[in-house]
Amino acid sequence: MDHPLILPLQSCREFLLGEPCSPGAYRDRLAGTYFLKSLDAYLSEYGHRALGESDVMSPRFAETPEYLLAIIRGLLQSPTMLSVDGIRQQQAAVSRAARDRIRTVLGWRWHEWAWFRYWHRVLCRDLALREANGHHLAYYVSGVRRLLLVLGAELAARGLLASGNDLFFLTQDEVGRVLDDSQRDWRGLVATRRAERAHHATAYCS
């Protein structure tokens, strides 16, 4: 007889690997599972992060969890998927091998090895601080994004913009003038800038 914990895990796996992929239905399909509880806990801690997170236009992971589900799907499809502990052990082994190689290359030049160890420690500390700063800065950008989306939704409700996201295509000065200059074709301006952005994105990627 199947263990009661196995069935929900198997249903999660079947959903994540199902064809066609339909991540948008994950809340209904995974309701009550430990996986969904864990995903929500992750989003509570890291949902303010994003791809290109310094750009206030970039949607946060909490807004588009389908992105994370796609990563999980890819990991499940990988024939060499490792556990978290396995990945850490692999990274530690690669790091040790690199340090051993550097030590071998330096040979008798112990003073250069001492300098290397010093700067290695400094860089590791600074990289950790850099990531911590980025993590907390993303809180600020995420908060600003939420406020702008609320303002954009209000302007869209008044018919000045087509959607709340349109606000991101206006300059700071223009945002302050939308209500005062309600006769201007803000929708047309945004549409033009959206088209320009799409064109530049296409040109950059080609």
C-alpha cells in the first residue's frame, strides 16, 4: 500500500512534468501539498527578487512563480539532478580542486600563496556582502514597484492609461503631469514607447 506522503509528492511530479505544461493552474492542482507550502515559504522569503531586479519594470518572482516552476520542471527532467546537499558538496569539491591547483602552480613561492589566501578571503567576504546588499535593495525596488502599480491601476481606471503597467513607460516628470494634463494622448505615447522597446529588444537579441 502506498505511503500517504508518497501520493501528494507523485501528484506534484506528474503535474510539473505533465504535457502540455500548464504552470498557471499550479495553485488548484497542488492545493494542500507540502510542495505548495514550501513554494509559498520560498516566495515569502525571496519573492521580491527577480530577473533584472534593479529594473522596477521587472516582475517579481512572487508575481510570476511560473518562472520558478519552470526551473523546477527543468531540474526534474535532468538525468543528473542533484540534491541541495549534493550541489553544495560538488561546489565545495570544485573550490578545493581550484585552490589545490593554484597552490601547486605557485610551488615554492609561499609569499604569493599567502597573498592569494588573503585576497581570496577578502573577495569571499565582499561577495557575500554584495549579495546581502542586493537582497535588501530588492525589497526597496519591489516596494516601489507595488506603489507604482497601484498608481498605474488608478490611472487606468480613469481611462488615462490602458493598464497599470503603462506607467513604467512614462518618465518621472510625466507621471506627475498625467492628471493635470488629462487631455494628452498618454495611451498613444505609451503605445509608441512599447513598440520602440519591443523593436530594440528584437534587435538586441538577433
